[in-house]
Amino acid sequence: MSTQMNRRDFLNRSMLVSAGALVGGVSGVRLCADGQQELPEVRKTRSYNPQMEYRRLGKTGLWVSAVSVGGHWKRIDKVIGTSEINAYNAPTDSSQLGPFLKNREEVIHYCLEQGINCIDLAGDSEAEVYCRALGKSRDKIYLAYSHPASELRVPANCSADKLLELYKAGLKRCRIEYADIWRLMALERGGDHSQADVDAMITALAKAREQGLCRWTGMSTHDRRWAEMLIRKYPDIMQVVVTPYTAQSKVLPESTFFDAIRTYDVGVLGIKPFASNSLFRGDGSPNSPHAEEDDRRARMAIRYILCNPAITAPIPGLISTHQVDNAVLAVKERRELDAEEKAELKVIGDEMYARLPPEYQWLKNWEYV
């Protein structure tokens, strides 16, 4: 019998989940590895591993691993020993493609073994690459789908019918019937969208869900004021938000953004946890003289981000099984940073900001949220 879930099973299961989605807890409930605080539904989550911590993805009711996976593969060439590979598109050179696909398959299946059960897809090649890598294991992970070339960043796409048409075409390319989450990609400065763009997005997401093409809906943007407006205005559609949150981000005492997240029980996947690798001193090479220090920096950043219960999970791009192990270790380590670690993270954060390339200077706007 096929392990793939057909659309009828998917719709029936979705109705059951929807009935219980609002039961119990905020998005950031911590579940200890020894089973304390554990709920029966958590053990039923995809790729459950008792050594992993799971956090509730807001009103979706899904329990996702405390560290999930971002689809980008920045610096993967440093691991597989090829020439530089674009961080957002799969290589076309045959000498690179084989090692690249082998790495992606090894890493994603290793993630599943460790209990990492959610991946966010945000590049034009990512959905197809990871669906190919997953193969028959597609239903062992929650897919948060987007495809920039088919969504709101392209003006010609900004009608509900066109967005839905392109989304269906993307599912077909990936050879899947549905995505768990369609988190449609908006402009980084989301406030630049017109109301007509917003209407198209909301309509397309609603229709996709009605047709069983996705289970939950949301969007990604770097504009938190615009995201807050959408959460408050369209709470039934804005169920998941993908937005930046780094090792330097701090929640303001009166944060209207996070107030909206809590009020409307929105799941949050945090992108750029390492500020596009500016957190690190090394170049990602396994034999880098800074490798051990960079591993520690990564763990400190993950621990710090997870201290914010409104962030369901940070989503680093993991390019080796070693990085997967390091992320899993961060989840298991003592969560709260002590005074010495906080002081160290402040120094590291200042260095991170100093290393930000010109195209990522906007991340400084996410220091106070």
C-alpha cells in the first residue's frame, strides 16, 4: 500500500485536526526530552523522536520540531567540495548536481531521523529539490510551501486566479497533491503592496484551502507592521507567518506585533537566525579553524531565539549532518543563557552586524521588535 496520503484522506484528517486545533497552550510550550509536560497528540506528530522538543505552531495545532529547516543551501559548496553554488537555485552543472542532490537527500533524511519534522521552502528550486529528496518520505515532514517566481513579488502574478493557477502548477512539478502550509511570499516591504494585491492573496489562499490544495495558510514578509495588520484583519487566513528573528532581536516591552501573534494564536517560523551566516567567523568549511567556535555560536543563537515563546521555531539552512547534530544539541542544552553568555552574545551580535553585507543591512531593523 502506498504511504502517500491522498487528497480525500488529507481532507478528512484536516477536519479532525481543525476541530482540535485551538485546544491547549500557546505556540511555545516546551516539552522536555524526559517526557514531562508531554501531550498524547505530540507523540503522533510526524517523525516524532522522544529526544526532540516540539512546539505548537499556533492555531494550526501542528507540533513542529523546536528547530526546523529552512530550504536555503548557502555555503553548501564548502561541504560537498564543488565550486560556488547559488543559495536559492539548484545547480545546472552536472559535476555539481550529483553531489548537491546526494547531500540534500542525506541531510533531509537525517533530519527526519532526529525528529526534525518541518521544512520551509522559499526559493524557486527548493520545493522540487526537497520533494525529490524526500521521495516516499514526503508525509514524514510538514511542508511550508512558497515559490517566489509564482507569487506576489512578480506584479503579473497579482490576481487570485493567477496565484492559484501557478500554485497548482508548482504542486504538479513537485509531484505532490497538497502542501501542509501555503505561506505565500510577499514583498520584503509588504506595505508596498496595494489592497488589490492583498485581496488577491487572501482569496487565493482561501480557495487553495477549500480545494484541499493546502491545509493551513499564511505568508512571509520582512515588514512586521504590515504583517501585524494582516493578522488582525484576516485572522482565519493568517495562521502562519514566516518572518526574521536573529540572535540580536529583542522584544520591546509593548510589542504590538507579538501582541497580535499571541492574541490570534499565530505560528511563527523565524528566518535568518544566523543573519545570513554573518554570525560566524568561518566560511562553513568542515575543516575551518573557526568550526568549533561557530558551532557554539549557532547553539547560543538557537537557545536565545527559543527563549521567545512566540517564535515556534527558528529555521536555519542546514547543509550537513554535522550541522543537524549541532542544532539538535542546541535544543537539548540549557535554554536560558547565563549572565556571561548574554554578555558574550552581545559581543557576537555586534560583530554579526558589522559583517552584514549591503543587501542584508535591513536586518538591523529587527533588533527591536
